[in-house]
Amino acid sequence: MPVTVTETRTPEQLRQHYDVERELADRLRRATKQERRTLYSEVYDELFKRVPEHPQHTNKASPERLAADVAEKMEIVAPFLRRDAVFLEVGPGDCEFAKTVAAEVASVLAIDVSDEITRKRELPANLQLVISDGSSIPVPPESVDVAYSNQLMEHLHPDDALDQLRGLHAALKPGGVYICITPSRLTGPHDISFAFDREATGFHLKEYTVGDLAALFRQVGFAKVRIVFGGRGKFMLLPAWTARIFENLLGLLPHSLRKAIALKPPFRWLFGVRLAGFKS
């Protein structure tokens, strides 16, 4: 799960954020693929300038909560790591999680659209920041053992998300795994539109179900797709079809009831989109 923050803004401030983000998100949705290569960073920069009360500026998590967030991520990823592994994270943010993984593996590749956040941070020698256009994975083919992203897929244009999946599949060694965590469409929306709409209309350009994402994994060539099921340090891998059956039933319920059920454990461990795709 992402770091939680407390919402303290007024209804007017929320509305202003929503209006700006939806305007910028629509610009991304309408843009050509070539235009999107530079537009991702442009629209986010504009959002933060036009929305001074954005939580990115005002609602910083405590060092304790940030450390707990890294620890929660490590609980999921640790079973897949080896000392000689090459680990790749797409969308590393401040690289705190990538730095933690770097202490456990041979090398880490952190792929982002900008080095602005990490420019003044000290990174370990075995962690390399790789700049991308937002959808490509510019690393050698079959060079990565474990790939990972968290709260990233939903921010990509659907065409770019598919291209990125293809790139990640190509980057993995045979037997490698890609772990993808993204908020569920069944409990959304999870961007600023949560206060105004039933579906994501802001910078979450597409929110997914387990079934949606598992289908994309198979489309690009992943041989096996599993749900990372569990919590509180205890996880197991389940076939994706186990969630798809219940997702179809859950989708028949009214929006508020669906969310209330899906957000409670153990259902949130089943419906929360945490997939592991394995390359043959």
C-alpha cells in the first residue's frame, strides 16, 4: 500500500485541484504517443505549480511512516530476491526502497522520467538511475531477475502501459518475475476524482482489476500470472482466476457496497491488484 496521508483541504481546494488535474489529464489522454514522451513530466510540473495545496507539498509522511512503507514493500519483494540478482524498479520516486533493495542484491536499476528528486541524494554504488521517456525500458534484453513497480501503472496512458509491459518482459531473464502493484478499479477512483466521480478522471489514466491486468500480462508473453495474496508478513501466490471470479460478482454490487466489501481483509488482499508475472 502507498504511504497514507491525511486530507485537510477545504472543499474549494479539493475542487480546484480536481479541475486542474482533470484538465491536464485530458491533455495526456488526447496526446499522441510522440507528444506524451515529454508531456508526462510537463503536466506534473504544471500541476504542482498550479495547486500549491497539493499533498506532495504539504502532507509529508513522518520518517517512521516512510520507513514502515519501505518495510511493507520489502515483505512482498524479499522472497524473490537473491544476492546475485539484478533488480529493476520503475518509478522509484525518492529511491528509498531501491536503496534498501540494493543492500540485498548485486545491482539495482531505477528507471524514472527525471532525476530531479534523486539529484541531491547519495545513492549506493550498485544503484544506477536510468532515464526513460515514460514507457520504454532502456536496459539490455534478458538482463533483469526481478522487476517491480508500485502505484505506477495507473498513471500511464493505456497504450504506454502496454508498451512498458512489453519492455519489462523483454528485460527479464528467463524465469524472471515482474511484481506490479496498482490500485484496484473496484475500490476506486484513487486519484483526486475520488471526491467527484465514480471512475478515475484525473492522473490515474486507467485503473485496473486483477482480471484486466492479468490479461495484459498474458498478451505480452508472461507465461504465468499469480496474485500476491496476504498481509502482515505472510504471503502466498494464487492463480489470477481466483480473483477474476469474485471480481465479476463484486462488479454487480452498488458502488458503495462494493467498496466496503473489497477494502476489508481478506478481500482487499484478493482484489488489491498485486500481480507477479513470470517469464518462461
